[in-house]
Amino acid sequence: MRYIRGFRDGAAATALAARIAVAVDPGREYHLMEFCGGHTHAIFRYGVENLLPHNVRLVHGPGCPVCVLATPRLDAAIALAGLPGVTLLSYGDMLRVPASKRRSLLKARAQGADVRMVYSALEALAMAGANPERQIVFFAIGFETTTPATAHLILEAHRLGLDNLSVYCNHVLTPAAIQGILEAPGTRQWDSVRIDGFIGPSHVSAVIGSRPYEAFAATHRRPVVIAGFEPLDVMQAVDMLVRQLNEGRACIENQFTRGVTREGNGKAQALMAEVFELRPSFEWRGLGVLAGGGVRIRSKYGRFDAERRFSMPMGQTRENSACQCPSIIRGLKKPQECTLFGTVCTPRNPIGSCMVSAEGVCAAYYKYRRPAPAAVDRAHHA
Ligand code: SF4
């Protein structure tokens, strides 16, 4: 805690807020997207928005691993879990994400499917070794933070010659998503979302480095500041972005110098490059199909690819039409604009993916922004 406290210091936050207030041009607006749900939660938890001038707007981005998984791919995972002899493993939040027709992996488990929660991809190795009669499938999701661990799992399965282990790969790529937000044809239709700059994720960038952002910052003239997840990290990133925008610059700057370098983690990158290759396109929930938006397992390790081992048709989906997750993921709407928010849809009973994870925007609003019931009553009786 000794090292965290300094990044939550009230006096330092006040000083930083004053510095931002002086830098901000009152004659313009600053729309800054925090890509990652970890930033969104830090912003709400510590009331960062309340410390910023009213013309600095924070737009919540799509960086929540379970929120962006396209529903057909989750439906396919549920179908996979229902196959005889299959044990499906995934991270905890993934089990609660609603799929088509309000199904989920947790409900599939209640109906008899063998679905298990793991904390680490490598748990699949022990599971496969101990259960040679079963097919163990690791349902892999997430950004570049979790991809190296999945690569390591596949390499270990290869080394051990495990024939009953495979990976259903759904790993996605952060720079491709930011680039996609800026340049996909669909993005241009989102003309009500204005993004002047990005607060980039530090954990992803610790792996990939800051270099991958450089190309699109130059092409699209949008600055990116990679920032840590403490409140003062976020505020300093806002200050750096405001100054870049005032000066007409669009550079990649690194606020999180204590963990991120330009080159990133070479070992993790080598693991990913060995096992995975770029998919030509990949569907994201809310963002649609993004060129190079995800990775797949190279044919060299194809025997560990669940999509090759099993027949996995991607069918039509039927989601709750009242759920506004796709618009929220794109920054078009706020959770309170969803009629289900806080009533039908709560963290205990999520209707959409944004209410499930600790990184989901709806979950953040529910935890930190939801008006107290008394306030709601007063408003109703006013
Ligand atoms: S509140 Fe629930 S139903 Fe509404 S957008 Fe968020 S997750 Fe979807």
C-alpha cells in the first residue's frame, strides 16, 4: 500500500486539478476516451470527473474483455460445453455473461454441462492430465494482457503431448480496436461520438509497448497517453492530453513510465508471435467486425485449436433488444439511458455484458453512480 497511497493522495489530486483547470481552454471542449474499463472504474471510484473542468468530457471505451465478446462466439462456447465428454474452462466473469435467449455458461452448468472457473490458463494443463478421458477446452478471452498466458498454455500442451486439451481462442487486440474506432466505415456513422484523444491502458501496453499506437496517432491525428490505473495516473494523463490538444500535437506519451516502455515485454511478444497469427477480421460486440481485431492459433499448433477440433457453427443471436450495451461500448450512450439499468438489470441479474464484469461501464455506474433509492423516491414525488 505504501506505493499505492501516493497515487491516491488528495492534496496532490487537488494540485493536479488546479493545473488542469489552468491549462484548459474555456472556449473548446475536450472529449477523451478512456479505452479500458479499469480506468472507467478508477474514474468513478475516486470521483475523477468531479475534479475536471466541465468542458473536459470522458468517453468510456470498449476495453472490457467480457463486454466485447460477440454473442455468437459465446453461444458457440455454450454449445461446446454441452458436447458429451467436454469440460469447458474460463475466467470467472465469462461464466455470467448473458448469451442469446438469456443463456449463460453458468446456466449451462446448472443444466449439467461441465463448466469450470479458473484463475489461470495453466490450470487447464493439470485438468487435462488428470482427466485423460475428457476433452478439456480453455475458453480464452481478453486483450494482450491474457494472450501470453494462453500462448504459454498451448506451448506447454505441445511439449507434454496432451491430446485432450484445446483452446477456443477469442483474444482481441487493443491498437486494432482503437484504429477500428477511428477508421472503420461503421465508425463514421457514429458521428455523435467525438473523440479528441485516448487514455491508453497501461497493463496492455506493458506487454506490447507504446510503439504500436504510433502509426494511427500519426495517421488520425489523435494523441494517446498511456496511463496507470490509480486516480492520479488518470488525472495526469488528462493533463498531458489537454496540453497536447492545446498545442495541436498528436503524439504517443507514456504517463506510466514505471511499467511501460516503447518496446514492451519482448518475451511475452515472442510467445504470442510463436503461437498466434492475426485474423483478417474479428467481430467485437458493439464495434462490429474489425480488420485485424483478434488473433487465431497458427496452423503449427492447430491440433490445440478448438475451432478445428470441434464443429462450431456461429448461428444467429437473439439478445434483449432493450439492452444498450452495443451503444454503451461505442460511447454513444450512458447506462442511465437504458431502461433496464438498476431495475431489471443489476450485477446480480445482468441482462447485458456491461453489467457483469468489474470493468464493465454499467457495473461501474451501478456501483458508484446509481442514485440512492431515497433520492429516486424524492425525485418521483417532486
Ligand atoms: S444496464 Fe444492463 S441491459 Fe442496460 S445496457 Fe447495461 S448491461 Fe445492457
